[in-house]
Amino acid sequence: MDVKEAVKEIKSGKFRPVYVLYGKDRYRMEQFIGMLTGEMFQSEEREMGVMKYDTSETPLEEAVIEAESPPFFLERKLVLVRDASVMAAGGKENAKLEHRPESLLRYMEFPLETTVIVFAVYADKLDERRKLVKTLKDRKAMIAFPELDMPELTRWMMRRASEQQRQLTEGAAELLLSRVGVNMGQLAQEVDKLCLHAGEGGVIERETAAMLTAATVEEDVFALVDAIAELRISKAIELYRQLLVRREEPIKIAALIARQLRIMLQIKELEQHHYSPQQMAGQLGLHPYAVKLAAEKSRKFNTAKLGQLLSSLADLDYGMKTGTIDKTFGLEMYLLSLSVDKGA
């Protein structure tokens, strides 16, 4: 079932007996649960109306027994089950617990109209080999919450600002993505902070977002890699020294540079096999936006140069960790040495 379809049903007062929410986007999942709770109960009823279970701690059948019990003093009951073992693909059951999925299958034959069960499964996929999952899928109880891509996140942030009578420019939204990442909870906090600063009717430009949000280590490392690619060594050293002022460890900085170069090398190899950005994101375990940024940077290098940079970074890392190379000056000397080798 589609999220919009489910929301429309709920808003019209129609509640299904079971919902199974799954995917990487926990923020939207929690928002959906909050919306459902708000539609089912008055604020003063929520504490009594919502029962919470976790299949890592409690057998599934206990949640089913709760669902079978009529609510006290309220019209409805919400049974919220956090699940990482009963339905998730690759989920590992707690050896101390034995779950009985058949109890839920029996309940679903004659569910109580006054009870809604919600499973929150924080996994990309469900194990469709299981009878319980197949049955729930046939009943259209599944709602997927995949991570949004960059254009969707940009539109979502701009819409969130608009709902607060502010205008967030596309440039400001893109800067937030580069600094905060794709976590919607953190993005929401930053958008709300910028809206508070802008005031009603205000416009949030990229410059304002840059001034009021902190640059991340990863963002500065991205800029450092750009400087390396363009052989702007003085800029690379300036960025490195700024990281040192912020008390970032040279070994950590070197590791982040190596990680970024490694991702770029992997992307170049996958591009040769005609992988799409979405396929590359799945293969590398990254968000498509992170793949997009790394792919843009990888075009400034050839494969041989990336391999050479990684090899020399590995030698530097070994020297810093064994104490044969001074950590602080070792990485700076590494950056300086790049100006000697003009190969690309």
C-alpha cells in the first residue's frame, strides 16, 4: 500500500487492523505513527491507548493477546510492535525467545475492529518467504518507507519551510544536504532553526544557511579532495590546518580522505560496467545523493591516480599509527608532496 493512500484512509476515519511499516527512513515512519496516533486518540488518551512491544524482548503472541483484548474506557487501542526478527529479511531471532507467527495469522482472520496493530520494521526488505509476510502483503498491510532522493529531500525541506510561512531557496536546501546529510530528523531541526531566524515571510538564502549551520568534517574533507584534484595544494593545506584548529585527529582526517578516494575509485569501476547511480548506491551501501557527489568528484581523477593516492595514504597511515611519522606534519608533508607529482 502507498503511504499517501494509507494517510488518506486514516484521515477519513478508516483504520486497517494491521500495518507493517518498513524501510530505512525512520523519520517518516515515526511521523506516520504519530499521525495515526493523533487520528485515533485525543492527546489525553494516548498514554492509555498505546501499548508498546519489542520482538527482541517479548514473544509476538503477547502482542497478539493484547490486540485480542478490548480497550478499557476508550474506543480504540493501538498495539505498536518494534520488530527486527519476525519479518525482517536477514533478521536474527533472539535465541531465548520463540515467536509464534501463527498466533497473528489466526488473529487476522477475525481481528477486533477496536484494535490497530502497527509493526515498525527498521529494515530495507521483508522476508517474503515467510507465510506471515506473504499473508500481510496479500492484505495490503505493507507500507514501504525508502530513503528519499536528493530532489525529493530538497522539495520536502522547501515545503516544510513554506508551511511555516518562510521561503527556503534551492541553494540553501542543497547546502543543508551537504552539511547535515540525508537524515530527515536532523534536516527538520535545521530547517526549523533557519525558519525561526528568518521570521514570518522571510527568505532563507544559501548564504544564511551557511552562516547558521556548522560545516562538517566530511564537508571539509570533500573540499580538501577537490583541492587535491585541482592541485591547489595551498588550499588543501589551509583546509587541513582549519581541521586541526577544530581539534580533528590527523589519522581520522587521513582515513576520511582515503574513504572518499576509495568510494570514487569504486564508482569509476562500476561506471565501466554501466551501473546506474541507484544501482551503485545499493552496491556501495550509500545514499544516492552521496554517490552523486562522489561521482562528480571522481571525474577529476583517472583510475591510476586514485590508486596511487590510496596506496601512498596507506603507507602514511601505517607510519602515523606506528609512530615512525609525526601525525600532524606527516599529513601536511603528504599534501605538499602532491605538488611535485603533476600526474593526473
